[in-house]
Amino acid sequence: MGEMFGVTLVFILHLLLWIYLCSKLKSKEQFLAIPPRSYALLCLFFMLLGMLGMQQGDYVHYIDILQQIESLKSLYTNYTGYISHMEPQYVWLTHLFHGAYFPWRFCVFCLQYLILFFFLRKLRVNTYFMFLLILILCMHDFVYQRASWGIILFTCALVYALQSRNYAYLLLCPLAILAHKSIIVLLLCLPVVFLKCNKKNLYLLFGLFLVLIAVISFVFTNTATLSDYFQQGDYGQEALEQMGKAKSNNFIGWLMGSSVGNAIGSTPSRLVIIFTVIKLAIETASNKIKLPRSIDAMLLYSLTIIVLAMAFAFSGKAHSVYVNRILSMASLPIAFVIHYFYENKLIGKKYGVMAFSVVSFCYLFLFLLEVFYAVVL
């Protein structure tokens, strides 16, 4: 009963926030700075969503992990096996709060929004439309992943450094790796921000995509440790088996996601977002659209992350969890790009409405599925 109430409450809160932000789309306020009082209330609401999580999955999973960590005598005693994937700072926080879950979750999943709201205000994109983009593109991942505050810090520091030309902020990017070891992916893609989104560089990215497929396939085939690490717990295979189809560990497996229902909710959204970024990049390069330095860099940066994720997917050597994790790292950079294109009317109205409708439906459908699982199963 408690789980059913919690999941239903989370869905209602997300739905209310979505309705509130959508109500601002037809007003002149959608691209204006949000008044300070409303801005503070929005920040508190996002922090509340971070605290509540999804009431299922990793939300419960972390409770078990914290209990196991607290049972250890120190950070360095028996730090192996089931809990070995937790970074040291999260273990330290667990001991600091004596295994109390909500203070730990507040530090990991709520304080990140203070970083986000601080930078959005400095970047002057503290608008209702930007927060709607963050809600439908990022929130489902941000309430699950420990890496989320690293993604926020890395992306916002990078955009601000490019916009203000104060490159000292780039020093914050390596710090973001402390959030999760997977943030190294963002660091590896960093060099592309110094390039321009033109035809030459798009051809280079396409060539890189083909090379990465070959390299990933070769390395994983000949390196047992990497292969085992990236193929453990293939949820894509489980989904296909549920449908009575043959096993698959490739792009089809990734499309299916962690379950049949999750695939129905997430796959169209992922595909629309990927197609939108590719579409914007091609139009920018073909029409030689002049973009601000930060937006041009974020467009190419987002495309590079997508190329890396798709290379893993098409190589058939990594399961859906890792492909989706890489794609989630592009969600915030994509939000910056789409906000600029919408504000300056560089996206066709019909395509914009279609893309927004599909992504919004998928975002709400995923939460509705959580309610269904809690009530029925």
C-alpha cells in the first residue's frame, strides 16, 4: 500500500508540474526570466521530485546498499562485491549519516538542482520553456542516476565557460567525474566543443561512427574483461525473451529497453531526440546558420555523445543499460540547443509540435507504467 501511494504521488506531482509549465507556453512569459519567488518555488519543487525519486527500482535498491555499507566498520573494510560500484564519497556520506537514507538522498539527488538553477540564471536561460525541456528530457534519468549531478555540473560549467569566455570554469569538468565513473565519457567528447558544426565536421563524425563500431567490436571480442563488464545483466535480452522472440544483444535489444513496457515508453522518445539533434546539425551545416559559440558547441557535442552511444548499440557488444546511460548524458546539452532553436524560431512549427508531443507522451507514459506496476503487480 505504501509503495502504491508513493508511486501514485510521484506521478501526480510530475503531471502537475508538466501541466503548469505547459500552461506558460502560449504566453509571452515562456522565454522570459522567471521571477525570483517563482524561481525559488520551482527549485524547491524539483528538489522534492529528486527526494521522492520513483519509489521503485533504484530508489529501493539504494536503501539496501546503504544498509550494507553502514554495517561495515570503515570505508576500507570488506568494500567488495555487491557494493563495490559505489564511489567513495557516497560511502562516506552513508557513514556520516549512519545509514539514514533521506539525508543521503538529499545530498546526492537534491542539491544538484541548486547547481542547475544557479547556472541557468547566470546563463540567462532561467525560463519556463527551459524547465519544461529539463522536465521531459532529463528528470526521468536525474531521479535515478548518481551521475546526474556530475552531468549537470559538467554541462553547465562547459556552457558558461564557452558563453562567458571564462575558461577557468572548464576546471569544474574533471570534478564532475567524482559523481560517477561514467562521466569520463563527457570528458572524452570535450575536444569537439572547439570545432564548428559544419559539413566537414559532420562527415568526420560519421566516419568516427563507423570506426568506433569496428573498434568496439574488435576490442570487446578480444578482451574478455571488458566484454563481461559491458554485457552483464542484459535487460534487452530479457525483454525479447518475454515477447517469445530470439535472443538479441544488439541494437534491437537496446531498443526494447529494460522491459517491453519501458521500451514502448522510452524508445520513441529516444528516437525523436536523436533524429532532432541530427536534423538540427544538418540544417545548421547546410544552411550555414550562425549560432552563438556555446550553442554551436553544444550541438556538435550532443551529436558526438549520440554517435558514441549508437556505436555501442550497433556494435552489438554492449547492452541497453550502458547505451541508455551514455544517451542520458546528452539530454541536458540537447535542452540548451533546443531552447535556443525554439526561442529564435529555427525549428518548424509542425515538427516542433510533433516532437514535443511524442516526448511528453513518453515521459508521462513511463511514470504511468510505474503506477501500473505498483498497483497491479
